[in-house]
Amino acid sequence: MAKLESHIPAGPLAQKWSRHLFESKLVNPANKRKYEVIVVGAGLAGASASATLGELGYRVKNFVYHDSPRRAHSIAAQGGINAAKNYQNDGDSVYRLFYDTIKGGDFRAREANVYRLAEVSAQIIDQCVAQGVPFAREYGGLLDNRSFGGAQVSRTFYARGQTGQQLLLGAYAALCKELAAGSVQSFTHTEMLDLVVVDGHAKGIIVRNLLTGEIARHVADAVVLATGGYGNVFNLSTYARQSNATAIWRAYKRGACFANPCYTQIHPTCIPVSGDYQSKLTLMSESLRNDGRIWVPKDPADRRKDPNAIPESARDYYLERKYPSF
Ligand SMILES: Cc1cc2nc3c(=O)[nH]c(=O)nc-3n(C[C@H](O)[C@H](O)[C@H](O)COP(=O)(O)OP(=O)(O)OC[C@H]3O[C@@H](n4cnc5c(N)ncnc54)[C@H](O)[C@@H]3O)c2cc1C
């Protein structure tokens, strides 16, 4: 029976991770080049991790089964990225973003990690802007925000309906800088087939070159799996067919714990399946979300009427009636 140990640092919620950062042993800059890190995946998680570790001075090898790091499924994300910047002065704070995220995750997420996410959210936006991500701006030039995901504040930073694509281009640019500097090596068309575990620690991977079929092994001091979500367990999710969870499955077979497969990206705003040619659910533009209002006729007899002929007083805005605070 596996022992579950989350390694959440000790201390009060708001200090757990910042204290841990201070208490962790530092690696001298000159020593960093002695350590090698394997990162599997180059979506927003893997590209950022590789670029950051490379910039810090570690030697990084990045592996993807796509033909380019830019093909990662992060490119599909549309709506935006939340940050507690409170630009709108509408009552947002790190604690409110933490609270909303815990609630939105059905109270199943680890509180300390969500708090950390909320805490660094503001810096992530600054980082992305510095990388050149073209977030939407108001006419005055300031960054714009959407109200998203049932939040009562506007804290979502977005780039039209293609935020994931723009963020991925930013992360990819940072990765390219490290590729050019030689701190990161990129292996595309390369599938991780197995994880090498030594004394309970992941120390390497076995890969197959998808063009030549050649099988090879790579060793490192640490392995980061940033291989995306558990998509296709449900037939029609909004994940691409290629998000196939193979890396997670192989790590699981080597003893990694696997939890919450129910956390799969399903969007309520999808175009319904209307033929054999549609192999997955296609997302409607998230630019449409939270704009407009939803209503039905109060009198069922009015259902067949031209909607424009139904006066305001005869419309039932049922969501607003049932959830007045939202
Ligand atoms: C349609 C859609 C809309 C979304 N909208 C939003 C949004 O508005 N806001 C938001 O915050 N989130 C959104 N999300 C969620 C968010 O996009 C994802 O959670 C996030 O981008 C995942 O990033 P990742 O780096 O973990 O994985 P991915 O981008 O999926 O990258 C996985 C990487 O792992 C590699 N890989 C996987 N398996 C292997 C293997 N066996 N061997 C080698 N390489 C492997 C792949 O090549 C790829 O590079 C959306 C998701 C979808 C699908």
C-alpha cells in the first residue's frame, strides 16, 4: 500500500511556501551546471520549467512526442488566466482568489498549494507580459480583465479567445532563448516509454524516436513530468485525441500515486456532436462567455413566438433569479 505524503511545508497557510523557499538549501550557481534535469512535456508547464531551470544554470533535456514544443495542447486554452492583481478595484485579493479556487475545485485541492498559486499569480502576469504575451488591453492601454468561471470579480487576463496559444508562444520563446544558449536540449518526436526509478527516485527515462523507431535511455538527477491532463478517459472531452495520458500511466506503473482522474477538462460551452466527423467536442469561442444574458419565456405558450416579440416583462432570467449574487 503506497504511503501518501504530500510534503506540504509546515507553518501558517500564508507562509508555508515562502518559508519553505527560505529554508531550502540553495545550490551554488557554479554547482548548478553539474546537475542534469529531464523535463518531459513542453506545454505551459514543461516549457516554463525547462526555460526556468535552464536559465538558473541547470543542464536540461526536454522531450515531447509532438513535432514541435509549440504543438502542446496548451495551445487550445482560450478563456484566460486568473491573477489577483485587483486592477478593477472590485474587492479581489490573494485570499479571495485562493478561496474561489478551493471552492471551484470542490474543496478537494491542497490548500497550501492553491494559496501559493494565488500568491504568485500576479507575478505570472508580469512575467508573461515581459515575454511579449499580447494580453487584451483597455483603450487607455491598461491590461483588461474578464469576469470568468462564476467569480464575482474581474480577474481574468486574456488574449481574445486564444490565451493559451499566446501564452505558449511566450513560454516557447523563453525556451528558445535557452536552446540557443545551450542550457536546454530539445528532443521532439520522442515518446517517453518508461520511467527509470532508483531507490524510489525518478532518475531517467526510456524513449522511442517516433521517426526512426530507435529506443534510447537518458539519465538525470531529477525527472519532471509535465505531460498534461488525463483527457481521453471520457470519449468526448475537449482534449485533443493526442492527449493520451501515456506518460502518467507509465509513471503509475512504476509506483507513482494517481489521483482524481475525474479532473478532466469538460467545457459547458461546446458545440454538440452533430456527425461522425466530429471526434471531440469543439469549444465555442470563450470570448462569448459572461457576455449577454440567458432567459426563457415565463409563459410556456410563448415558446414558439419570435423571441424579439416577447417583451422584457414576459422573460424569465432564471439564472439571475436563482443565483442573484452571481
Ligand atoms: C479546450 C481547452 C480550453 C482551456 N481553457 C483554459 C482557460 O481558459 N484557462 C485555463 O487556465 N486553462 C484552460 N485550459 C486548461 C489548460 O489549458 C491546461 O490545463 C494546460 O494548458 C495544460 O498544460 P500542460 O503543460 O500541463 O500540458 P500540455 O499543454 O497538454 O502539454 C503536454 C506535453 O507533454 C508531452 N507529452 C505527453 N505525453 C508524453 C509522452 N508519453 N512522451 C513525450 N512527451 C509527452 C506533449 O508532447 C506536450 O508537450 C483549457 C484546456 C482545454 C483543452
